[in-house]
Amino acid sequence: MTPAAALPPGASRTEPRPDGAGERGGDRRLRVLHLEDSAPDHELAMAHLGRAGLGVDVLRVDSEAAFREALAARDWDVVLSDFNLPGFDGLRAQRILQDSGRSLPFILVSGEIGEDTAVAAMRNGASDYLLKNNLARLAPAVEHAIAAHRDRQARTEADRELAASRQRLSELAQHLQTSVEMERAAIAREIHDDVGGSLTAIKFDLAWIGRHVADPEVQQRVFNALETVAHAVEASQRIMHNLRPAILEQGLVAALQWMAAQFENRSGIACSFRSSHENMQLPAGVPLVAYRFAQEALTNVSKHAQATRVTIDLSLSRGVLSLEVSDNGRGLDRADLAKARSFGLRGLHERAGTVGGWVEVSSSAGGTVLMLSVPMRSAGAAAPPDGETAFDQDDDHDPTGWGTL
Ligand SMILES: Nc1ncnc2c1ncn2[C@@H]1O[C@H](COP(=O)(O)OP(=O)(O)OP(=O)(O)O)[C@@H](O)[C@H]1O
Ligand SMILES: [Mg+2]
């Protein structure tokens, strides 16, 4: 029973029915808002609920104002509504309920209700409709509507939590990608400054010693040491390049051209590179994402594709940067993409996300195509000022293409 507060005009309270033995198995009482202008019809409906063993706290209202007020005043489990009401009707009541932002089961209980009205009510989201001359169905309909509503709410909540958790996971993965790049850049800098600097100094000293000793045996030792130092310099440059591709300082086009040539030399797989522009002014972060994308795609080609030809296509068109790596190898399938211990393609997807882009994979008998797309604010735009977002966010695309990366 609701507390003894002032009732809005057009509202009246009915005591819970004692004849139905009250509550079920300790369940709390159902809070029923009954929109009904006929007191006897209201009593009859409550009697049916009581007889079915439902303990209810009910408020009867019969005007639009009282209905609005009651909706705002407290929580309800279900709204029962007559169809013909003074000054308005059940369909309008349903709209008022929807507009109120409250999500509640709504059951039409009416003397006469045409098929069209019933269909309209159900389309608008009513849980059920009943005729007043068949109130035996009322209690099961109320119970079913409430249970279905709770299920729906639980599902919605679970979906919301799942989406939020996916979002958090993706943010974490993107953050990790960015941190890894920063860490790599820092290590590359240290190798350059400390190791590189020391090796250069050793090289000069060795050369000086070589020039100032006459003993051929010592000279040979110096020569060997110089060779070792040269190897070490080469190795540290290679490591630095892998950590942070310095070639990118000459621009993405030059870097990809170099990568294609290196790949062809190393793997023996013919690799061609095409670009729509000779130079591209890209926002900060994009060249490195594109570079890592091509790097992983080519590594995959040499590891998995059994291809004889690869093409790298870079284009900037209609405000979207596209980088496509296609091979003529054996292709891949969904099971390949779902491999538990494969992170290359998954990582690319997260990496693309850090600059507002996405990755698509497609495969056929003719081979595999990997495509990175990054929308720019405007084609060929220069890097935006600090703090500005460089990209339009487009929610319409499917960021994973086919398959879950
Ligand atoms: N170009 C390709 N041609 C054929 N199969 C491919 C190609 N690229 C990827 N695959 C398949 O897709 C799988 C997933 O690739 P992914 O790059 O995610 O992982 P990986 O290369 O196996 O491992 P890593 O985590 O080292 O990258 C590969 O194991 C391979 O079976
Ligand atoms: Mg890989």
C-alpha cells in the first residue's frame, strides 16, 4: 500500500486484496498504476489479481494530469490502462508513458477494443491487451509482462556492460600500442646516443692507434677490432631502425618504397609499390601506423602466403588515406583470423584505431588483401595543431571488415 500521502486529483487508492492471501512466497507487493475511470471495473480487476495470489499496492487514476503526476511520483511495476478514458485514451497514455522516459510494462484492459487499436497498441510497445470480460487472463498477463520486462532490462544492461567492457579493452589495447611505440622510440634514442656515440669514439681511437703503430701484428689486431666495431655499428643501426624507422622522416611514400625494395631483396618475392602522390602531408601518428601496417602485412606474406607477387598501393582520395597490401598467395580463412596465439592482425586493428582508422581483410583463391583506411579531416591536410583531433569519426563502417580481428 502506498504511504498515506495526498492523492492527485483524479486518483484514488484501493486497499490490497486480502482475499488472495497477499504476497507470493515472500515476494514484495506489486506496485500497480491503474488508469481506470470506473471504480467497479477497478475493483473487479484488483479482485482478479488478489484471487491469483498477487499482493498489490495500487493507485487508481482517471485523468491525464493524475496519470502524469503518479508516473513522476514513484516507481511502478506495471501500468494497467483502460482504453476509453475521460478526455484521453489508452494509446495516448502509452505515449505519455514513453515520453516520460520510464520503461514499464503497459497492459491495455478495455471493455471493447478493436483489432486495429490492439495492433496499434502492441506496435507502440504495449506488453499485452485484454478484454474486461476475460479478466481471468489478467494475473498471468501481469506476471508475464513483468517477467518479460525484467528479462529485457537485464539483457539491455548486460549488453551495455559488454559494450562498455569492449570499449575499455580496446582503449587499453590502443594505449598499449602507443606506449610500445613511445618506449621503442626512447630505446632507439638511447642506442643512438649512448651505444652509437661510444662505438664511433672507439672507431676513431682504433683508427688513430692503427696509424701510430708500426708492428704489423698490432695493426692486424686493430684492423680486426675495427671490423668488429663496424659490425656493431651496423647492428645497432638495424636495431634502431626496427625500433623506430628513421626512413619515415623522409615521408611515408619514400619509406614504403624503401620497404618494398628491401622486402623483394630479402624474400625474393616480387614486390611493387604504387602511390597516388609523390609526397603526402599526413597528420602526426598516421605515417607510423601505416608503416607498421605494411611491415606486418609483408611479414605475413613471407611467413604464410606462399606468394610470388605482392603489391603495395597507397592512395589519398576523398579525404581517406588507403593502404592496400595484396598478394597472390594461398589466401586465408576465418579460422586463421581466430588463431588464439596470433596477434599481428589484431594489433593492426588496434593500431589503426589510435588514428581513427580501421583494417579490412579479404581473401579469395587469388590471394589476400589487407586494407588500412584512415579518414583525414581533409585530403592531404597538414598535421593539425596540438590538441586537435585529426580525424572525422565515422561510426557507420564496420571496422573489422569480415572476421573478427
Ligand atoms: N597474407 C597471408 N596469406 C595467407 N595467410 C595469412 C596471411 N596473413 C595472415 N595469414 C594467416 O592469418 C593468421 C593470422 O595472422 P597474424 O598476423 O594475426 O598472426 P601470425 O602472423 O600467425 O602471428 P604474429 O602474432 O606473429 O603476427 C596467420 O597465422 C596465417 O594463418
Ligand atoms: Mg603476423
